Amino acid sequence: MPKIVTFGELMIRLQPYNYERFVQADHLEFTFGGGEANVAVSLANYGMDAAFVTKLPAHAIGQCAVNSLRRYGVDTSRIVRGGDRVGIYFNEKGASQRPSVCIYDRAHSAIQEAAASDFDWDKIFEGVDWFHFTGITPALGPNLVEICRNACKAAKARNIKISCDLNYRGKLWTREQAREAMTGLCQYVDVCISNEEDAKDVFGIEAEATDITAGELNKEGYKSVAKQLADKFGFEKVAITLRESKSAFDNDWSAMLYDGKEYCFSKLYHLHIIDRIGGGDSFGGGLIYALLSGKSTQDAVEFAVAASALKHSIEGDYNFATIAEVEKLAGGDSSGRVQR
């Protein structure tokens, strides 16, 4: 069975109940989530051997974070314990024409203050086939850029496949900082995952005739984006998720996967969203699973998009859709009829 390691920050997610605004709320839901941890949960849910690496405090809240992964089958044995706090993000769910709002409180978290010496990548990567990280993690500071670089070098030395979701977060760093750091890291990456905005924000590569704010995407323009990314960094594959946002509730959702020869577009899903956080991560988890399972380029992007479409119906960061459910949807059954 393939073994996958993902690396990043696991945070506490605090959120008003239902669709209340922050100023209305007098109590908050308490869960955990984070880009690379979400991918690990997806992969474990599909029966893969998935391990998550981070640094978390040794106190009870840190243990709660670890337990949130262990209960879903993620290997937490490589998590480093230390530091003083778990990062937090506050999420206000959007509704109708009101967008969601995310506020970070992750300064001085255990992983944000981690040192390169905390992680023995030679040991972490024993028997590993795939390594995944995102652009969120190096955005936490120069020390995390160094740690991600060390991880990529160690993985490349072992011929471990490396995937990266660009995941630009403007609240964490500037476009200039992102471009400098990610240009260095992407030279190690085999599979690049981006959305309709990331390539522009990080590398200045933009699809023509596209208005993201208006929810209008020129899918043909993303062929050029994928090819430019592949040519620039030598990626084996480039996946681009395509979100056409009509409102906070209603999105059209699809993706493209470029393998150096073919541009494969998935079918389009009309989503009525319950929770969109983790949607991109569930795409990444689905894609890694599909590629490790030997699916064709077309079948891989269909599986990944279907997995992500189902995640949008599930509360919280983690995706709990099963392989059978994903394959059923990817196969064309989107009726949502009761299963008896």
C-alpha cells in the first residue's frame, strides 16, 4: 500500500453556529482543520496509509488536535510535540450574497515557531511514496520556507513524488514573498495543484477572458496557464480547480488536469454549499488517491472533482465521502436520491 506524508499546520476552527455573524454569536463550534491535515484525512478515509507531520504543544489542547486525526486513521506518530499554543482560525460562514470571513490567530503557534532541527526528514520519509504540502505552510515564516525546502530535498533524494497546492493566502504574506519562496520550492514539485486565482497571485500567470469576481471563467485560457506552469517548473502534472461563484451558497465546480500531453476537463457540478472550507483539500486528496491508484488522467480528475463536490455538502474541514460514493457521483449519479 502506498504511504503518503503531508506536512503543515493543524488549527483549531472556531465558528458561530448556523450562519450567525461574529457580532451575533455568544458561543462557537470547536473543531480542527488545516490544509495538509485535511488531505491526510481524505487519504486515510480512502484506505491509504497517510501520515501527517506538524508540531503541536504537549498539553491537552495539542492532544485534542492529534486525536482529531487519529480517530480517522491518520498516522500521527511523526508529529513533533512542543511549543506553547495551537493556531486558531475563526470562520464566519457566508450565506447568499454575503461571503464567508476567515480571521487568523496563528502567530506564535508551535509550528509557526518550529526550527528546522525539529524534523528528521530521513526518518520521517522511511518507506514513503508521496509527500504533500501547500503554499500555506511556507507563508508562516522564513523558518517554514527552510523546513519545507529541507523536506522537498529529502523527498527528492529518495525519489518520492511531491505534490504542492499553491494555496495563496494574502493574509499571511505578500505576492512578492510568495513568488520568491514558491519559485524555489516548486523546482522540487512533480504535481502542482492550483485554483483559478493562485497561478496569477503567486506567479503572475493569468487566464485570458476571465472575471473571477463575476464568476465567469474561460476554461480554454487555463490550458495556457497549466502549460506555462509545467514549462516553467517541469511539473509532470498540473491540476487547476475552476470555481464559478454565483453566491456563497451556489457555485459551479469543475477542474482540469494537464499531464504534459492531454488537457482533461472534468464534468461540471452545480453545488449548493453546506461548507466550502476544505473543498480544495478534498480535491487534492482525491487526486493523490486517484494517481496512486493508477487511474488515467481523465478518470483522476473526475474522481478528484467528485470527491470535492461531495465535501461541499459536509460540515467541517474534513471530507468523509467514501470511495464508493465518489465513484458513484463521478460515474454520473448526482441525483441525491435516498439510498435504501
